Amino acid sequence: MKKAVILVLCLMFSCNFVLANEIVEDYFDIASNYVTSGQYKEATEYLNKILEIEPSNYDAISLKNVILRITNPQAKSYLSTNNKNINQAFIAKQQGDKNKFVSALSSTQNDFWSCYLLADFNYNNRDWTNAIDYYKKAINLKPNYAQSYLGLAQSYSHINDYQNALSSINKYFSYNKNSSLAYALRAEYNLNLGNITQAQDDIKKALEIEENMTYLLTEAKILYAKGDYETAKEKLIVLSKNIQTSEVYKYLGLCDYALYNYANALLNLDKAIILSEEDNTLNTKYNEIKSKMEKQ
């Protein structure tokens, strides 16, 4: 419950913030990203950095107080105290009753927070179609709430509708112009749409704000798409020392294949297959490379 409440409250604050300088704005953006993923300690560290620069920064002080309040097990939620349906939904969530949670929020179709939390619920349960529907309803009820566009963009990307994902993330940018996450997501969408130059520009900006492992993987994928297999492979080798995921090994294998190193390609794709639960193309590519290797 705490994560859902602090997410909502954090986003309520972030909609109207106007920060004094670029460094403070970047720090706040990073703190917000940490809060939305439930990493309150890390978020507080960046809020403290803001307060070192601007000790009286009202926005940082307010959000820090919200974090302190929500992480206090004795504290009561602002939303659940003032909204009967959300209160019932949070009680149902505490009890582990998903049906009652959805029912409580669904009882008021014209309530913004109910629609937004339902969108978030469906997104977290991988029901992308319903997530899209509820994010759209939330946007209709409150068009200037930036986070709805971010959720909508990510939902569209999960069903491979990258054009609508791109449109939604561009709308999000009109409210948050220095979000590293938004730049990285737009890079992914442009990559999937074949807009390689735009994708490279976006991932460069994302990495200038925050050197995140996920962003570095996106950069390697863009380099692969450009045909710069050597550089992409170099970056993927570095990444593989820190994160061992199917996607990292998949692109390592694809780079090796493009560089005619079939033995290494098979080894890396084999690792990708072991780690993957969803990518049905890996076996096909593995057999294709194996067949070429046998003909040598």
C-alpha cells in the first residue's frame, strides 16, 4: 500500500514543480524515479543533495516529508483518508483481495485517482489493453497529469504499438523535459520504428543525465542496429560483467553472428535461450547459425 500511496503523492507534487536550476531539476527527476520504484532511501539521498544546494527548496522539503510520513507504519494515507473508494481499495489490497480492490475503484468511473490506480494495477498485472483504457480515462479526467502519459506510453510499447508509444512519451516530455527515463524510452521506441538517428540522440541525452545499465543496453542495441557491431559488442561485454540477462547475451550473439564468429554466437545465444522465457526467435536464429557453421 505504501508504494502505491507514495507514488500517487509524489506524482501529485511533480506535476507542478518549477525548480530553480538544471542540477536541482535533474536531482529531483532522479529522486522521483527512485520513489516510483519504491527506492525511498535512494530518493531521500537525492533530495538531500537538492537541500544542500537550496536549503529552503519547498518542493524537496515537501516530498521528503511525504516519504518520512509514508514510511512511518503509524501514518495514515492522505488519499485513503479523504477518498472512501480508495480507502476501501487499500483495505482490500492489504487483505490480498484483488477482486474487491478492483471493485472499489471501479465503482466511481469519473474519479481520476480511481482510474489512474486501476491503470497502474492492470499495468502491473501485465494486462496492457485494460491499462491503456484506464490511462486514457485518467487523461480525459485530468489532461495535465504527466504520469498518465508515461504509463500509457509504456503500455503501448508492451503491445509493440511503438507509434502510439512515441506520441504518448512526446506528450510526457511537454511536462518533464529533463527525464532520463523518458529519453531512454523514446530511444527504444524510435529504435523499434527504425528512427536510428533520433534513437541515438535520445539515448545520449539519457546517459548524460544518468548512467543507467538499462540505458547502456539500449545504446548497444542502437549501435547494433547501425551496423557498428564491434562497438556494440565491446559495450555488451562490459555490461555482461554486471548484468546477465537474456537480452544482453542475445545481442552479444547477434554481434558475433554479424562478425562471422559463429562459435561465440552459438555460445551466447545458448545462454540467452536458457535465460529467456518469451523470445521465440532465439531458437530459430540459433539453428540458422548452427547450419552455417556446419557448412564451413
